[in-house]
Amino acid sequence: MIEPDFRAYDETTEHIFFRNAIVRITAKGVQIVKPSECQYMVYRDKILDHDFKPTQPFFDIEYTEEYATLRNRLAVCPPDSPAYAELRKQVDTLEDAQRYRLRIFRNDCSFGQFVYDTGRLYWRKEELGLPLTQEEQAETDLHFISKVMALGYLLSKHKNRGQPYAVYAMEIEESEEGQHQGGTGKSLFMTAVEQMRKMLFINGQELRTDKMEFMLQGVVMGVTDNVYFDDLNEMINLHRFMPMITGKMVVNAKYADAFILDFKDSPKVAFTSNHAIKGFDASLRRRTWFSAFSDYYHPDAPMRGLQERSPLTKFGKNLIQDYTPEEMNDFYNFMMNCMQVWMKLRVRIQPPMKQIEKRNLQRVITDEFLWWAEDYFSEEKLNVLYDIAKALEDYRATLPKKFADTITP
């Protein structure tokens, strides 16, 4: 029996196969290796049809001096000492923007520019020529850091049981819950992974809670690297996906036997949605890796005074789809740069969470209640002691009886 070994990855090493080269990615960087130095096999359709040339890295992510110092002190401190507890407390109070520093070496990859743009919350201020504050710049950088780390995580085949994350891309511009702003770049960001890994695309708008038995029937054992749910609809509860993210993945197919993939062999999972997460509890909080998208890229919106801005209008071409071989080479190097920083740090870095938390709270509270509260809590009713029974009675009076009876204090 011949048993070819397709597992061209482990905790410290990943391989990408091109028609002219085998590329090894580690925490130290990218290098081309000889076939004799790579004992693994690869499926023919997983060999990328491109003549690859390595370039200098585009960016790096480092610990800040403050965070690095605390980590070093913590590493040599006895775990049962009072000093350790105090140091642990100092580390835990540091926000991610204070832990990580972005260093940009090159800015000549349009896809990299696109990824950075999608986290620019203060683009209106920038376009007026006003400098960002140190906190605003750090927040913008953190959005980029979070996204490139998430890309590196999705592109890396190795899975750690202690880090079973699902990447969840959502818009953070405040709007009515579920309103389709569109054009912010979520889908382009996610589908970029498909250029290097085998991805199963699932239309999230067509998913129904009572018809999900065969949703994974396109998963091929040993071949599918990622499962991507695009534009997940508001009826779907993310808890439904937790077993396949944290443990075994059960694949049911019509007219075929079901099969089970162990955690280490199952595809990584990603979502995009116009909705905040339903029932966002501690369990989902531990497993969800957010990618937050500002409205820097946006469709025509005359009522908001906005003209369309898309990658096509900014760069003069459809990103990836219209790339020249040279631009495609930069794209591959950028994506492997993402893999390298993920393998170097191996930590989930969330974007600034304030807007995401507000969107999730908005979903729990509901737009209908917020609209009522905006009118009801006039100036004389704010920041004063107010009778909750009276407020509840007044709110119930605005609702049909069958809904009013379900509302509690």
C-alpha cells in the first residue's frame, strides 16, 4: 500500500505550491525550497498557476516596548508569587492597541492598501487634511493588524485545539440592524483566501434553520481548506456552527454516506454578515474573531453626500481579478506575509471592539425599542430617577397586544 502524505504543514511550518517553486513559510519568513527538501505530496489542482518570486516583506507586527517588558518580567517570575499576580493584572489591563505595533516597510501592494483602507474609521477627517490623534492612528492600525492576522489564520492549515476560531466580518457603521449598506469590501477580503486555498462557498442568505442538514455536502475530505458563509441572514444562530468550529465536522451529502472530519483535518470557518451576532454570549465571544469594516469604501449615497468609492474607482481595476502577473506576485507575497506574522505571534487580535459591541447591543435591544426610546426619553426624563413601571406601561401601549404581553421589565 502506498500512502502519500499530503499534510504539508505543522505547528511551525506551512507550504504553498507554485508551478515553479515550493514555498516554505515559518515565523521567520518565506523561503523557496528544493523538491528534495519537501517530502510531501500535493494535489495537482492545488498547485498555483503562477511563477512565484519572493520579495521583501510588506509589513511586520511587533510587541510594544511596554508589553514586551511585562512579558519578559512575567516569564521569569514564580507563578505562585504576589509579584506574578500583580504583573498578570498589568498585562490583562493592556488593550491590544497598547500591545502591538505595526511596521510598514512597503506600500506598493494594492490589495494591502485595500485591507488597510477597510479599517479607516476616520477617513473623513483625513480627507479634510486633519491629522489623526495618536489614539485614532493606533485604532486604525489595530484594524489592519487584526485583519492580516485573521488572513494568516485562515490561510494556515495547522489547527490548534486551544484556538478554534471562526472569522466573522461585519460592518461597524451605525445603521438600522441588518440594513444592507454594501460595498465595504467584506466579500473581497474573504474570497481573497480562495486564491490560495480550496474554499467552499455557501450563500448565507439562502440558509434556513430547518434546512441545514446538507449545507456542508461540498466539503471534500483532505481537499477543502475553508468553508465560507457569505452574507449570513438574521435568522441563523451562530451557536449552530460551534460544534464544527470547536470539534468534529459532520458532512452529510445527498445520496451518499455521511463522514466525520476530526478537528485537525476539518476546514476553518468564516462568515460575512450585515447583522450583529444573535445571542452573543461568552461561548461565542471565546470563538469569534471579528473583522470590522468601516464605510471608507461605499456605494453612491446622495442623501449622505457620498459618491461611490470602490477598489475599482480607487485603483482603476478590479483587485485580483484584473491583476498582472507582477501584481499577482505581490498579492501572493502579501498573503504569505500574513501567514508569517500569524505563525510568529499565534494569537487572536481583535479589532477595536467599541462599535462591534454597540452593534451587538443594538440587536439585543432591537431597533423598534430604540426608536421608541429616542422619542420617549426627552430631556426632562434623562439622568433622573424614573419609574420603570410607568415606562413599561407606556412602551407596551405602543405595541400590538400579542407583543406587549411578552415584554418584561
